[in-house]
Amino acid sequence: MNENSRMTSIARKINFEFWLRQFANFLVIDLILMILVCVYFFLWREGFVPDTETVTDRDFTWGAYEKWQYIIKTESGKQYTYYFSSYLKWFETPSWILLIAQALMLLEDMFHTKKVRHLMKPLNDIAVRTEKLSSMAFDSAKMESFEQAVSGLDPENPKARVSTGDQDLQSLEIAINNLLERMRESHQQQDRFVSDASHELRTPISVIQGYVNLLDRWGKEDESILEESIEAIKNESEHMKNLIEQLLFLARGDSGRNTLEFVQVDLREIVEEVFEESEMIDPHHRYVFEGNEPLELKADRAMLKQSLRILVQNAAKYSAAGDTIYLKAKRLDGRPAYLVQDEGIGMAESEVVHVFERFYRADAARSRSESGTGLGLSIAKWIIDAHKGEIEVVSRVAFGTRFTVKF
């Protein structure tokens, strides 16, 4: 029997079993309805017996359909007789309508084999593939060839691929090659991360070492050199401390060790707090806040506030003194959101796509005197991702940048 015939046979069997269950359900429904009608009839007719009479007996007489009787006897000897045929005619039309409807439904259900076969197709495909895998003949020569192909692979070579030319092993080859590709990407990312971290740490270490040598030569006697060296060492130490803390935060995030405590918060309230803080600590820029309605969501309050601070600090860093920075809390597409918009130096479109990469700083930003680790936006992105948020960046050179975050 071919595969299509076998699946059709199974589908027909499933459909027939379903039809039988449907038929049994209709029988049960009809039986329950009959019982309910009879109980109602008995109670209804007994209600016509005067309250002064006491019912002593009830009886049924059978025979021809027209002679079916329900007899109620009372203590006074009176007898109340009711013929079923006189009342059952009321139920004939509804009964026929119900029976015809059930018959049509059963008739329709009888021809659903094709539909069942269509629904079974995904399961059948899995079963067929599993059967092929279980029956596949992996002889020793084939396995040895596959083992040699894997053993002889150079993982450092970006073009290295597992290939035996055997059709039966093709799915395994694709899986291993995809795994190799992901491993190479992960390795390259780690190499990049270590290289960038080393580069960022090398600069403050070199500065500290230079000032220590300066102190060793002249700082013991020259107070101006002593003060300058101490101040520079303090600044560079603080920079290194911030860099290491940010690196540790991202490392914990990558390994899943950053714990977030989700509670009900008002996003508008958080944005307004950051606005007030920014106005207080940064007199060189003009801050504008917009937000009226409460924006409730589940979030880690401290983390969410930190992500907003990073974006605001970034806006201030790359905006000229006197520029305006806008903080907005509003609903976008029915979702709570906040926006940070500046009038700063902006970025080219080619730079925007890299803005959240670790240690990345746009060329325009590198040329400025402001220092930074290049990790702030990466941390903000991690926090927003952890809250299942979306972040959108729009930027134009010399016009400014707008960050939109939706939750």
C-alpha cells in the first residue's frame, strides 16, 4: 500500500470513529429530551388535580398508540384520565425538525475524510521522515567517512565545511555546519570584545603610568605637577572603575545573572524624575518634559530609570551648550513609550545601525573632547531588551538624534 492510500485509510477510520461518537451523542441528547418532556407532562397534568383531592395512585395503560393513557386516582374515588396522543402531537413538528437536523449533520460528517487527511498531513510528514531516519542504513563505511570529514575539519578556517557527498548524511552536515558558523560568530564576538576592552583599558593605564613617572621625576618638589598628577590619576581611575563596572554588568547580562524585579510602575513618573534630575545637575542645556497621562507597566524601576538616564546623558554629551533636550512620555501604537530627542551633532545613517554595539562610537563623537566608554548605549539596549521593549533611532547629521522606546 502506498503512502497516500495508507493515510487515506487512516483518515477514513478516524472520521468513522468520530461519526460514531457524534451519533452516540445525538442518541443521548434525544433520550434526555424525551425524559424531560415526560417529566414535564406528568407534573403539568398533576397540577390540574384540585387542591381538595388527595392523589392515591398513578397508572399507565399501554396498547395501541391512540390508547396510551395516564391515569390519576384520588382518595374520593375520582379518576383523571389523559391520552398521550392528544398531547404528543404538540411535539411532532419540533421532534421532526430536530431529527432531520441531526440526520443532516451526521450525513455531512460522514464525508469529512478529505478534511481529516489534510489535517493529518503535518503529522504524517513527521512520521514518514522518522520512519526514513529509523530505516536509514548507516553502514560502517558511511559512518567512518562522516567521522573523517568532521575530524579533518579546521574550525579556524572560515570556509571550512563538513561535506561527504552522501545524500543520507546531508541533514547532519547542514546541522553541524550551522553549529560551526554560530561558534565562529561567537568566537569572533568574544575576540572583538576582549580586543576593544583591552584597548579601552590601555589608554587610562598609560595615562596613569605617565603621571606616575612624572611624579617620580619632578612631582616630589613641584607642587603644581603634584596636584595635576593627582587630579589626572583620580580622573583616569574613576574612568577605569566605570568601565569595569559596565563590563561586569554586560558580562552578567550575557550569562543571565542580572536579576530584575518587576513591579507595577508609572513610566510617566520615571521620565519626569529623570527630567528633574537632569535640570538640576546640567545647567548647560535646556530640558523640556512632555507627558500627561499615567503609563502603567510591569518593570524593574531602577533598571528602567537607568536606561533613560543613559539616553539623556548621551544626548547631553553630543549637544552644544544651550541646546534643548526633549523628554516625552506618551502612548505610541497603544503601548507605553518614552522619547529622548536632542539638537546635537547627529549621526549618519551608516553609523546608526552600529550605535548599540559595544565600544562603538561614531566618528563625529570620537573627534570631540568628551570621553566615554562606548558601553552606555549597549547597557541601555540590554535593559530595554530585558523588558521586551523596542528601541528606534532616528538621526540626521547636524540636526540631532531621537531615541524612541516602546514597551
